[in-house]
Amino acid sequence: MSTRIYVGGLPFSTTDQELNALFSAYGEVGEATVAMDRATGQSKGFGFVEMPDDEAAQTAISALNGHVLDNRTIRVERAQPRADRGAGGPRRERRW
């Protein structure tokens, strides 16, 4: 089973490829994605990495948590399961 890793505090200039390269030093990376704002296309400063080998993932988490990347200290931890956010809130009736 693969491990999904949360990476916070990323420099806003970090790309998916740079995130992948950072973690690939510790093992195979299945996917590395920097979260982007839909409206502006700018980085949100965090991302996720998926590593198929749980032991390599734990090694990467231990080694990279607190690592300084472009003068920013990143936070690396096992990602929490995504909460069910439902349908998005109450619907409003249109008033024409």
C-alpha cells in the first residue's frame, strides 16, 4: 500500500518536478503535486507526494520534516484522510 505525504510551507515557486526530485532521493515517487489556486494559477504553498514503499516514505518524512527549502522550513507528515465535505452547503433559492 502506498503512503500519501503532506508537505507544507513550500516556497511558492516550487514545481511538481522539484517536489518529485526532493523526495526521489529517498525512494520511488508515484506522484508529486503542488496545490494550485484555481482562480490565479499560483501555488498555495503546500503539496502531496505519494510513495509506493511505506518504509521509504517514513524515511523521507523523518529526513525532510524541518528541512529548509529556499529559505522556508517545510513541514512533512503523513497525510490525513480527506474529510467528507458533503455537497458544499445549503442551496439558495433564486429570486428573479
